[in-house]
Amino acid sequence: MHEPTTAANTAVLVSLDFGAPDYAESLEELRLLAESAGVHTIALVEGKRQRPDASLFAGSGKVDEIAAIVEQHAALNELNQAPLVIFNHDLSPAQMRNLTAKIKARVIDRTMLILDIFALRAQSHEGKVQVELAQLKYLSTRLVGMNQDMGQQKYAVGARGPGETQLELDRRKLEKRVQLLNDRLRKLKRHREIQRRARNRSDVMSVSIVGYTNAGKSTLFNRMTQAHVYVADQLFATLDTTSRKVFIEGTGQVVLSDTVGFIRHLPHGLVAAFRSTLEETAQADLLLHVVDANSSERFDQIAEVNKVLQEIGAQHIPQILLFNKIDLQNTPAGVQRDEYGRITRIFLSAKTGAGIDELRAALVEARDARTQDAQGAQAPQWHPLDN
């Protein structure tokens, strides 16, 4: 007997083309995000508009089309449940409320989908705190639109004061929880700062692996450290920053950190919530920027990563571009140097190990350059690359 499909694992994807040059890539990422959330896509609804509709985001005709698909699949479902509807856009509280009423199914937007994936993947205490904080901040802007549902779910607890509405109780509860989570993150941040000062005193070079999601960062981390960080061919397989000490012949101990991947239109709330973790990246001596060399969008992805690095104050950190997955292109391993003779690009495969020796040599060079700079030598400065 086959397992019945439910609304929890099926979805209708909705994506509107407003003329953005990266529309096709954004749509493909929506498919991958849904897959990463464990959702089976049963239909894709697309349309073109000049601007979003103020009330429904999509036009009324397009919403009727979505509602018909939802009704059809609900009728075919063994439990008579409507599938989830996922918009590849950010929706206002009013739009979400209006769409839910008209489509008669749960509607979420791109940010909610990403938050769900983050909640699913967070493993460490700090990661879970950061995700919950981002979720609550997102929810707090939607209390008006969600208040009726929250009341039905008995979201608010505690006694009501004279004349207090359900909305006021919900908001007070959220604000109190957000304050508690912020306090926890501040304590965790102080703990990390103590660890970082200890590393600085021991003169251990700190290296952070950054890059677009699914570029192969965790595979590289495992290759370099012999660790067993979770690796999967899906978006946001890694959320929690993991650090290991690695011995590099010729330079000694290096602290290598694996970090969360970036993506187009990464919700600002997530960047803000993960800032305490991402600040570890801003304190690194060197960034290894992993790029999927097999992706046709690799240079756009580089730009997106650099945009987030600038947002967290890490744009000044020297970086080496690692063009990964050369095994899929039959490209030989090798290095490229800038006008000062420093390594700026390495072509490698974290999966096969090709180019890893070149990467280790680059870390030795980076350590030597760091030592010269610390001694006041007039060495040329490294800068992140635009391409």
C-alpha cells in the first residue's frame, strides 16, 4: 500500500517574471529550495507582469488559475488536503491573507520557505537560536495578517490585561522571546570572541570557507580536515559554522571554518540573525571563496557572495577564488596569480582531491604574507576579486 500524499509534502510553485535578468536562475533556485525542504512540486504556475498587484501580488486571473489547480489536486488527494502554494517572491501580510482566502490553501513566500529550510537544518544550539530569532522577527511583521490563525492555535498564552487585544498579547510574547534570544546570542558571541583572542595570541592563522550554497564548501572542508561534516547535493546543507585546526606543512596550525552558503535575495532577516556567526568570517585572516566552476552563473554567484561579505564588513579580507568541481569539466588543476605574483585563483576538485596540493601551497604563501605584514613589510595588499 502506497503512502498517501499530503498537503505537507506537495506544493504548487508560483513565479512571476517582472523582467529581472536573473529570472530563470531565480526560478531554478525556487525548485531546488522546495526540493531541499522535502516538498514535491506538483505544478508550476508562471506569468508576466510589469509590477505586483497590490492586493494579490498576482493578477486575479492568475490567482484563479492557481486556485483551480489547488482544488483539482485536493480532490485527487486521498485525504482531501490542499497542497501548499509557494510564491517565488516576498508577500506582504495583506497579500498573503488575501491569497489564502481566495485559493483556500496555505500560502507561503520565498522567505518563509528559506526559513523553514534553516529550521530543518540547524543543528547547534546557536544555529537554532539564530533561526528562531529570524522566524520571530519575520512573524512579528505579519501579526495583523496572521492574528486570527494564531488565536485559533492558542499561540498567545498568559492572562490578558484589561482591554488588551489578542494582537497585543501576541506582540508582547514575541518581543519578550526575541529579547531572550538576542541575550543568548550576545553571550555566545562573547564566548567566540574569547576563543578568537586566544587564537590570535597563539598566532594561529584563521581561514574561512565561503561561497554560494551548494558550491562544495563542506566537501572541501572535509577534504582538508578529514572531518565528517554533512554533505548533500542540496541548498543550505550546512548551516552551523564548524571549525577545525589543520596542520599545513610549512606553516603549522591553521584554523579552518566552514560557513553557511549564500543565495540570491537572501532574506535580510537571516543575514541579521546570522550576523553573530558571520562575524567570525569578518575576523578571518583569509577567505577561501568556493565557486561552482560547472555553473553557468558562477560569476553572478561570486558577485552575490561578495555583496553579503560587504554587508557583514568582510569585504576587506583577502580572498582566493577556488573554482571547484573541475572534475565535471575535465579541466586541469592549476593556479592563477595577480600582478604581484600572489595566488588569486585555484582550479581544483574537492571531490577527487585534484588541486588540493596547490591550495595547501597557497595557504603557506598566505601565512608568509601575513607574517611579513605583521612585521611591517611593504607587501602589496590583497583585495577581493570582482570576477
